[in-house]
Amino acid sequence: MNKILNKIKNTRQGSIALILVIMITSVTLVSALIIALISVTDLTASYHVTESKSVATNIDACIDDALSRIASSTSVSGSYNLFTNNINCTYDISTIDAGFITVTSTASSTAALGYWQDQVIVTVNVSTTPISIDTYKTSLVGYDSVNTCGDGDCTGTEDCVTCGTDCGACVCGNGGDPEGDEVCDDGNTDNEGCGNGGDPEVAGTYCNSTCTAEIVISTDEVCDDGNTFDEGCGNGIAESAGTYCNSTCTAEIVIATKEACDYTGRSCGVYGTPHNAPNTCPSKNPLCSDNCLSCTNLCPKF
């Protein structure tokens, strides 16, 4: 009996030890995950601050350049860009108003993680010697955003390819720049060219219906009746009177009188070979005349 009790006791102790090991391992894994998430958050925040500082530095560089221009000549005005290896900004200098000139400096930075933009408006007193800064304030257009696919905002470098959740699916025919696997996009999903039945098209480069290839039309179309064959007697189709378009969309074809029948192959008058007029002439008069205006049972020889 004592042996059985000791065995149960030892088994319980082993189970408790195993449970403790599992608990300690779980706590260790959770702690490691929390530390990793904190590290990622710190790195993102640090990157955010770095980009914001870069934008502020660029803005100040443009303001310094603007002040230098104004100091040289108070009549200066207009829009300017400052692009160097490390600086990228733009600024506007207003004309003098009651002894003051307004300088608006803007800079932005776009990266995979976000988009940063800021703008500073400086009022310069040019009625004093030397000139002096009267006011310096940040504009409300300043904007900082860390890109996160799935946050509902299509910002920064996000697009339909990198983040369809926020930016929507790439759409062929929207007329914008080619997206995703698109080669081109001309604002529609038509296949331009002779035989499409649309309005006559001018020579130029178009995009096909799936935005996967360009279509080049070398000559202005004169007409387009939705097909690429020549209507008229001898094409095997009995056609009504009207105006049609030829197979290359370069000229109109006029059929003055409705055809009674039509044929393919040799003319009835050549070597006495009958016209082939399937389904257009009755069995008693199975042949079609040369001008397609009547059915006959005779094919004269010439």
C-alpha cells in the first residue's frame, strides 16, 4: 500500500514540475514578443522623427535662400526651387505689401513608411535696414503620416499594387498611369482599330481593352461599319441598299439597290461557270446574275 501511495505522490510532483516548466516557457515567449514589438515601435517612432527633422531642415534652407534674395533686392518675387544632394524644397516670395514681403516655404519627404510635409510662412519687414523677420509660423497644411496598409487611407507610396485594401483594385480603363501589370491605359476598355464599329479614329497610339498592349493606327479612318470585309456584289452575302465601309476603313462603299442574291467564286460570264449562290436563290433559278440583282437558271457565255 505504501508503495502505491509513494508512486502517486511522485507522479503528482512530476506533473506539477512539468506544469511549472510550461508556464515559465509561456511567460518567457510572451515577454520576448512584447520586447520585440516595443523595439519595432521605437524604431518606427525614431524614423518618423528623423524624417520630420529632415523636412524642417529643408524648409529652413529655403527660407535662408529666400532671405538672401530679398536682402539683395527687395523687388524680387516669384516661385523658386532649391535642389541639392541634401536639400529639396520650394518657396514663394510675394511682392511688397505695406513694407512687408511674405515667404512661403514648403518641403516634403516620401518613403516606404510614410509621407511627411510641412510649410512655414515668414513675414519679412523690408522697410528696415537691415531687413528683419516679423513673424514665423507653421502653416496648417503640414502633414505627417506613417503608412500602414489596412488603415483605410491610401497615402505615401501605397497604391493599388502594394495595398489594394486602402487604395482599391487596379482598374483598366480609368485613364491614369499604368497600374500593376498594365502596359498602358487610354481611359476606356475598347479595342481601337478598323472594324470595331465606333466612330472613325485618327492615327495614333491607343491601348487595348485589357490594358496589356498598345494599338497603333497609322492612318486616319474614314469610316467604320463594325467589320473588316468589303460589302458589295460577289462577297456571298445579299446586302441591302446603303452606305458601307471597306475592309481597311479607308473608303465608303455605296450599294444603290438592294441585292436579290449574291455569290462567291467566278463571275457567271467567265467560261460559263455558274455562280455559287447558297441560300439566296430558289431551286428553280439557282444562279445569281453578275450584278446580284436577280436569280436565274441560265449562265450566258461570253
